[in-house]
Amino acid sequence: MEEEARRVDLDPAKCLKKGDPGTVQGIIKDVIPVGYWVTLPNGKDGYLPATDLGITGGVVLLERLMKVGQEITVRVDSIGGGGREILSMKRPECVPVINDRFGFANLSRNSTRKV
């Protein structure tokens, strides 16, 4: 877990800031093994994947990074299955490209691709 924690990328220069164009303020609703559920201003829940932070996940690590009830700045990155909004905290040019444990590439998500 400590190795994974070192890979977390929350560099302020790479993260979105309140008021950035195309962003909204969301509230972390739940921490799950692969990311966070975030309540958006429109009342919908969006999914913020752990891969957006440069890691594969793990509840213990994710709970250390951000807490339920915490306000974060996000943008809708894409629309996933079932119409769920996939979120990002990163500036589009800073989204990490990693391979997860299943061997799938997390391709650049600068477009609204289906997930």
C-alpha cells in the first residue's frame, strides 16, 4: 500500500481548481475500492475513478486521501455505461496513462468516449 501511496498524483498544478472553466463542485458521497462516488450540483452521482489519481485503488488508501463529505472540484470527463458521469480532478493535459492490474490501458480521456 505504501508503494501505491507514493504514486498518488495530487499535484496542485495538475488538479482542477474551483472556478476553472467546465468544472463543478462535488461532494464525496462514498468511497469504494476503485474510486469515489461524488454528488454533483445537479443531484446526480458521478464516479471519480482511482486511476484519475494515478493509482488502482483500495479503500484504505482512498479513505486516507479524501473523506466522505469533502468538497472537490471536478469536471465531467465522459459518460459511462448506464449514463453515469465519469469525473476527473485533473486538468485534461495531466490525466495519467497507466495500466491497471487487468492489463487495460487507461487511455487519454480528453474526449467523451464511452466507457
